[in-house]
Amino acid sequence: MKVVIIGGMAAGPKTAARLRRLIPNAEIVIVEQGEYTSFGSCGMPFYLGKLVPRFEDLYATSYGVARDSQYFLSYKNIKVLTGTRAVAIDRVKKRVQVLKLSDQERYDIDYDYLVLTTGAEAVVPPIPGLNLPGVFTMHHPSDAQELQKYLLENNSQNFALIGAGVIGMEVADALSARRLKVTVCEAEQQVLPKLLEPDMARLVAWQMRRQKIDLQLECRVQAVNPGADGRVKSLTTSAGEIMTDAVVVAVGVRPRVDLAREAGLELGVTGAVKVDTHLRTSDPSIFAAGDCAAKYNVISGQEVYIPLASSANKQGRVVADNIAGLNTEFNAVMNTTVLQAFDLNIGKTGLGKHEAEALGYTVITGIVSGNDAPHYYPLHGPVTIELIADRQSGRLLGAQVCGEGEGVKRLDVLGTAMKFGASLKDIANLDLGYAPPFAEAIDVAIHAANMLENKRLDMVRGLSSLEVEQLKNDGTNMTMLDVREPDEVRAKPLLEDGLLVIPAGDLRNRYHEIPRDRLVIVICSAGIRSYDAVCFLKSKGFEEAVYLEGGLSTYLK
């Protein structure tokens, strides 16, 4: 059996390595147009931030051996053709025409099975000046090296990013740590617009500005301008001119499918190669995996485009299994995406609010702030969780996390539960590990599920910080009731019109001071005391009492 794999980054080498274990005598060839194979592209921002000291570490094994052509040949008997581009597929004759880039030699390689792992390519918007020296994308392995070299050689002090998606956030964080002045230009109203709900995105934006990032939202870049030396000097934007010494364009990626399209393979609605659950394309002899292949969402059943190395590696294994006759399926994805930037752990799994509503769900959302460990444990950290559920059934549809604490662990638990159709009650009864170094006795994820189930049953009404701000902008007659302790109020006073301060411990004796002719919004540091306060006030006839979800940890001023 001869298997040809086009693409040598994540899914391709995984397919080859798994297949070699399953079929020891198979002839396996990887065709890769670049210089590197099995390269950790996701580590490039950390190389820029000097958390990864050596560039070579991004394509080395855990035991220090470079995953190059010689490695694959010596360790796995897999032939890797680097610097070689696949230019055409003849599906009838089952052969691939390749071009050796060093001398332009063309020749054919026959196959019994062909695997397309051609990955993705960076989206480059139609902005004048993106071809200037000093403008980079962050996609190919050489991009990080070239940017690193450029910043050092030109003694760069100012840096600009176009796009506030995942890669943009990671690169901005990495370069701000090098004491560069970093400006981020995002055309949408929030950072991470394809990932987070606006409430959660505000937490990230606040932290960015706290760390001196010049964040420009609703800012459209109109041109990149050169200086006298021909290199980039400034950006012309809808917010004015921004001076910069270098630019990274990070507005997203799209599947690289030219070969598949020209070969007449069917593409999906996202533009990726359409595959079945066994990752076969419309040609039964051709498989596709990784960032060029379509994926499907567990909850919606719809095709989605989520380019992640984790999915690529899992798909590579599935392709190898099916070539070897093991009949393995690749299950639909939860769209789980996480990142670490600006001292925050950030992530999403499942559907967002608008995605769920578009599918016909009656959506209810709720926000909880807590700690990843008890307050008395010295290494505890804050975590904010937003849950999205179906109001009628209580089924969990989505979850998002943000905070300095270990939120990704909670996201993984919630994503796993969602995959199996869990409801809020199911999550509230999960048996999670507890000890002070790892979690509170009631984990913050379980606390979030309890909160949203109570809200779903109309036991207590909560409002997000954005909803509170909207009520203020609408001129709603309200009293904001601060139930924190006096020392908390002194340390972080809340400056609001119509503010009434009554500590939670005094509320049962002083609730008569609260006006009954208006909306009462109860506030504390994280939302727990204010929730209790609203329960008490409702028992005293304050039907319009609500609490601020997440407390002051989400009400950022």
C-alpha cells in the first residue's frame, strides 16, 4: 500500500505516524512545500514573548530531537519531501504531480490513498500598503523569526496589530511583555468578537488597557503608510493616524483548498473540504484532515470552521485508522477554543448566545464570579464563567471563562458534559475533585450551573453589567444598593447616583431605608451576598429587586 500525504504540519505527520504503527510495511510519503515539518505554530507567540527561548524547540520532540526529514526516515521509516509543492492531483490515474522548489523539477508520485492536510492560509484584507517592509502575518514558521529579527534590527519601539482575535491577543501580549508600545486595531465593537460574549470581552479589554495596551475598538485600518526609508511608518485608520514601526495582520485564516478544488473534490459551506464521519472526501481514495477539512458542531449539527492543532491531530489518527480498515469515526466538535493573554485564561466551548438563538432555542444566560480555590489558599485566583442554556429544558448550550484563575479546567468539564447533552441540573451534580489546592467545596462551575438553574426557574432575577448600564442609559428610575462591608467600600468606593450602602449583615434591620417605588439593583464584590440579599428583599415585598451577576468583578469602571 502506498499512501501520499500532502502537508507536513499537524494532521499529516500524525496520520503518517499512526499509519506506520498500524501497517508496518506501508509506503508512506509526506509532501511539504515548506522547510519545517510537525512544527508547533501555536507556540510562535510564546517564542516572540521569550517564553520559548529557542526557535528549534517548536519543532523538536520532548526528548530534544528535531522532527525533520531525517527524523521521520530514521525513527519511523516515513519519507518526507520538504521544499516540494504538490501542484496537481490526477484522480483517475491516482497520482500527484509535485514541484521541487529548489530546481523546479516536476515529477509524479502514485498513490493508493491520498491524504490532504494542506492546512490554512492567513487572510490578508484589501488594505493598501500591506506589502511594505515591516508588515507581517503570523502563520508560517518563518513569520515569527522574521518579525523577531525585524524588531531587533530596527530597534522598534511601537507596534501595531490589525485584528483582536486569538492570534492578535497572543501576539499583543507577547510583544507588550517586551516593553514595546502596542496598539491593537479591531473593526468590531469588542475584542475576540468570534469567541466571547460582549460581557466577557469587556473583562479582557479592561485588563488590556490596565496593562497599557492602546486598544482601539471600532477602528478600521484604511492604509499602511511608508516612511522615508520605505518601511512601514504609520496606519491610517478611522480613529486617526497611528504611528508604528511594525505591523502584524491577524484577521483570521481560511482553509487552503486550491488543490482539492482543482481536483474537483466537493467543498463545504465554510469553504473547507467536505468529508464524511470517516474523513473521506467525495473521492473514496482521498481523505482530508486538519485545517483544510470541514468539521461539524455537536449541538447544531452544522458545518463549522475551527482551525485547531488539537482537532488536526485527532483527525490524523482517524484517517490512519480508516486507511488501515479500523472503521473509526471523527465525532463532531464543541468548538472549544482557549488562550492565555494579559495574565488571563480565556475560553469558549459550545454555542454563543446569538448562535443558539439562530437555531431556535429560547436562551437564558448567567454570569458567576468566584475563585478556582478557597480564598484562604494562597494560590487561589479569580474566575468568571458565563453559561448559556435553553430556558425550556435547562440543557447547557455554551460556556465561556475569563480570569487569572484556572478557568480552562472548568471549561473542559463543561464542554465534556455538553457533548453528552447535560442539563444544568446534571452539571450541578457532577462529582468533581475537591481539595483546597484545586477547587472550592462547591466548584465555581457547579456554582454557575446552580445560579443559572435558579434564574431559569425565576427564583431570583440577575442582570449583567451591560444590562445594568443599558438601564442607566435609558434613564430607568433605580436605586443601587451596595451590601459590601465598610472596609471594602472604603477600599473601592462605588461612585453612582442614587447609591445606598447597607452592609449585608445590617440589611435585615435596615431594609426599611430602601425605596419601594423603583428598581433596586443589589451589588457586592462577586455576586454571592447580593444574591442572598435579593432573596431576603423579595420575602419583604421588593419584587423589583435584582442583583448584579458577577458583582463588581464584572462591573468595571
